Amino acid sequence: MKHSKATRMAAPRSSIDIWSVQCEDCLKWRIIPTQEEYEEIRRKIVEDPFVCSKKSNISCNDPADMEYDNSRVWVIDKPNLPKTPPGFHRDLVLRKDFSKLDCYYFAPNGRKFRAGTEVASFLKENPEYKDLSTSDFSFSVPKVMMNTVPVDAVKVESSGGSKRKFSFVK
């Protein structure tokens, strides 16, 4: 089924409210203030692991910014995914049943992409993005850490739409 342009444009509605990474040395979780900063760390985490001292005025001797527990749903991202191209937005949305996340990209004009084939068509139709390729986009999604999903999560979501908090981690 083909979708009109109007149905493929939407405002981002990310399930992620905190971006964090774990220090390679002390294993403490550090909050990263923005998605852009997080993506830059994730892009090169294998060759340049995160350590506490990369944050201003922070060391491994300081308390963790947050603890891994079930006070929120955690998801673990894959390393070395490309950083979202400038002007585009990458959005991750947790399914109501907490089974997995879905990944979407939004172009500067608001057009929503659900797959690499849609990105490829857009890039072909818009020569102003000739410096980008489909390899600059990754629809790979983080893994939901099921031990942090509330036992009654499905009931809560279906009965009242209670807002849950989610954390995004390396």
C-alpha cells in the first residue's frame, strides 16, 4: 500500500528521555545531555571507549549519575552506529507491549522514513543531499532489557496510558 506524503510526515515522539553511557574503567553510568552528544560517543565507542574523565569536572571517584535498576526501562544500543546526519532526526519508539523499539528518521522537511529503501529513494529524489548515502543511516534498534520492564507494564499501558520513563544506554 502506498502512503501519501502527508501520512509519512509526523512529529518525532521518542521514547527516550535520558541518554547515558557506562565508563569503561569504573562501570558507572554517566548521563549524556543530548542525543547528538550520545550519538557521537556511540559512533566511535569501540576505538575510543568512554571514560568518566571525558565529562567536564567528573572522575571515576564521583558517584554515578544513575544506577541500572528497574525504576525505568533500559535499552542497550549497538556500538559504532553512524551519527544522524545534520538536519535529520533519529527517533526510537518503544512498542506498547515493551517487546522492542522501532526506529524512524525524519528529514529536514519532516518526511518520515521507516526503512533504508525509503531513505535511498529520498536521497535519489533530492540531489541537495548528494553527500549522504544510505550507510549514514542505521535502522538497527537497541535491545530492551527485559529485567527492567515492569511486570504489570502491559496492564498499565492499556488501562490508563500512564507515562513510563525510559533510558537509552550504550
